[in-house]
Amino acid sequence: MYKFFKILCLNSLLTFTLFNLDFFKFTNIFFYDGLIILLLSFLISLVFIKKNTLSIYTLVITFLLHTCVYLLIPVSLERSISVELLENLQGNKNETISFVHLKEEIKKITNSEKFISKRIEEQIATGNFKLNGEEIVLTSKYKIFIKLDMFFRKIYGLDQ
């Protein structure tokens, strides 16, 4: 078990370092660059580990784990309209915003008035927003989401 965590930690360190180096961003498309970085990290790690079955299996499991996390979290953060909306609201000093302001923010992102009410309902259902009369309250769940978003953006080099 110690060997698994050692390889996981070292490969994770290498992977997150590569994500934060501009040198390894070849296509300017986060999805493809990430897949290249994950493969590069796997190959570099493969060169430096002892070539026994357990180490290789551990490295393969680590590679698959990193790939799954990469596809589920940072790729979703990068592509989601709802996430972009929540990030744009981050600069809001108040804990409440008006429907008009929220509609304007959604329209800026999508260039359309289509699905505005659906986006608002989605954020209410997930607990990021709460209705308070004619205003929308940004909840503590929203604040936690923003902190997690910033963390993942930092380790995957998305904040550059």
C-alpha cells in the first residue's frame, strides 16, 4: 500500500507541475493539452519507476485515476456555462443580486435570452442561489463551490 501512495503522490506532483508549465500546452485547447500532459506524465513516471508488475499496475491505476478526475472536474469547469456564470458573479460584493443583473450576466455568456430561466432554476435547485422576493441570494454553498473552483483551476493551470 505504501508503494501505491508513493507512486500516486509522485505522479500527481509531476502531473500538476506539467499542467502549470506553459511549455507543455501545444494546442491551446485545454482538453487536448491535458490528455497530452497526462500521457507525458505517465511516460516520464514509467521511465523512473522500478519495472516490476506491482509498480506498473500502480502507475496505470494512477494514470486512469488522474484521467477520470481530469475529465470530470477541470474539463467540466472549463466548458460549463453555469460555472462561468458562477465565476462571473464572484466579483459581486453583495450577497444578493437582482434578476435583471443575473439575466444580463447570463446573456453576456450565451449571447441569447434562451434558457435564462432554466439556468436560474438550475442554480436554485443545486443550492447555489436562494430566492428572496425579487432578489437572488448567493448561498454559502455557492461560496464553497467558488473556492473549490479556484483550487482546481490553480492545480490544473487554468488560472493563467
